[in-house]
Amino acid sequence: MRMVIDCGRLVLDDRIEREKRVLIEDGKIRAIATHIEAPADATVIDAREHLVLPGFIDIHVHGAMGADAMDARPEALHAMARFFAAHGVTGFVPTTMTAPRDQVAAAVENVRRAMAHAHAGAHPAESPVAAHILGVHIEGPYINPRQRGAQPAEFMRPADPGEYCPWFESGAVKLVTVAPEVDGVMRLIEDTRQFGIAVALGHTDATYAQAQAAFAAGANQATHTFNAMRGLHHREPGALGAVLANDAVYAQLICDNVHVHPAAMAVLYKCKGADRLAVITDAMEATGLGDGDFTLGAQRVAVCQGVARLTDGALAGSTLTMDAAFRNIIAATGCTLAEASRMCSHTPACAIGVGDRKGKIAPGYDADLVILDQDLRVVRTIVGGR
């Protein structure tokens, strides 16, 4: 399948080009130029009045449209993937909850099967376009109940190689969130190296020294920075201080203006820059459904005016979409469109090790793009050239 996109404004890695054409063949970006002759069999998309940029990548998202990664059903992942594509997402990492061993294992296996099915080419031309599943993000159970957030404390436990190694060996795990002060976690960080799995620190009460030791051992990012971690104090900088001080560390950020004040978003942007700040949604099953009663990890969640909370008042994920997050990060920081694009696409891709093929509009990269109107609303999403 071949496609040519006529671009009004084309967002590349560090700049915006005008009046370019993008040639797509066999799911890949083949060329970018001012003059490209459209092959006779190519679909031509007129985006001359629009903004064309890399598709969004969400590396921390639990669910949407009544579906959750912990449902461990193919239908749940399909529903999520279609909904996310409608909001400009071309790749996502379904995220688990702290839960009993068999439930996490079932969620991992469900993602593994979905990825294998996709790799087998199961995409009939008439099927709805859906975001690609890039792997699974295991959030918990090796985290600290003192920073539980919306994670159920009764299932938190020390890291056990007998439990996590089969998950890692499945080949489906792309990212794991852990608290380095929990027993066995430092060994887990070492073990992830042989599997190419990224490690995030989150739901952690780690000191500055403990967090820096985890980064030195191989952890490369922070889960929903600011939230559910020991904060910055001038005599004990804590996990947050370690994230801000370490230039190599990626910082995930929920850009819903609820989890983090816009001024704090701007501080993080100033500290990390567009190449180390990864915008996420942390969205849960209520996303796309409005207010009402829902669940997260078998816990009751009430959504009121778009804000999800447990019965004790704790925030329970978000109802954010990546297109809204894109607009929010621009409003909060004053960053350029190219910088916002990186924070929503290439930086998260790099944080999980797929930045060599995802998150850029460049020859050889996967043909994953989103087209926005002048108000930065999604007009069209292209996933793998479809």
C-alpha cells in the first residue's frame, strides 16, 4: 500500500517544514521532499491546511472505553487500541496494576498474544485503524505501600525472580515500574538488562541516594513524576530530586492539569527538556465514557467532572487523552510545536527503546502519523501506513 501526504506544516524532529510531501510504502516512510510524484496506485491525502506530525506514543495507560489491561481479554485491548487511534495515538503500552501473580501473568500473556497476532499481519483493509501495542508495562507489585497512590497495598510484595522472570521471558514486557527500596528490586533491575526491558522508579519512598543507585544500576526513568514518590526537600532531595538532577533520566508526566499543576509541569520541562520529558496519560477505563462509577484494580472509582478518585479521595489514574495532553503541555510550558511533538512521540519511544523506528517522521521510520487541524484537534491518524 502506497500513500502520499501533501503537508501544509510538517513537524520534523527539531523544526517545522512547509509544503512538503511524504511518501509512504509498505508501512514505512520512504521519502520527504518538496516534489514527489504520486504513484498511480497511491492514496493521496490533502493535509495542506493542517499540521502533520509523528503519531503520539503513550507508554503508561491502563484503559479506556470500559476496557482495562487487567481484563486480560483480546477485546479489551482492541477497544483501547481503536479509541487511542481516534485521539492520535499510534503506539501504546498497556499498563497493569498491582495484583495477585496469576492476574498479572494473564494480562502479560494477553498482550503477548495480541502482539503476535498483529505481527502475523492480521489487519484486513476494512478493519478500523488501531494503535499498535508496543509491549506491556508492569506497574507494581514491587512498590512501596507508603506511596501506593491508587495501587492496592494488600498485593504489594518483594520482588521474586521466580515470579517476574517468566513475565520477562515472554518477550512482551517493555517497561516495569518498581520502588528500589523494596526487597529484591535492585536484583530485578540487574535482571532486566538481559531482556532489554526499561525500568521506571515509581510508587517509591526512596531517598535521593537509593534512587541514584537504582539509576546507576540501569533504571532509566520515573513513573508519573511528582506523583506517588518522595518529594523534593532541601536536606533530603528524595526520589524527585534524583530525577531532576540526573540528566540521563526520562521523566514521565501526566499532563491533565490535575495530577500536576501547570507551573510544576513548566519546572520539569526546564529541568529535563523535550528530550527527557515523556508525556503520558495514565488513563483508566472511564476514559471516553464521561462521569460515573468505574473500577481500577478491583477498586471502586468515581469520576466527577473528568477527575477519577478512589473512595478515599486518592487520584485513580486519569481520563486524559494524548491529543489533550499535547495541547496541555504547550499551554503549560510555552514550548514549540516541535518540542511538544517530541515529548509526546519520540521521547517516550526512546524511553522504552523503540526510538530507532518510532516517534519521528523520517525515512526508514514506521509510517505512524497524526494530522491535526489549526486548533490541534485530530483530523486523521495513520498507523503503519493505514
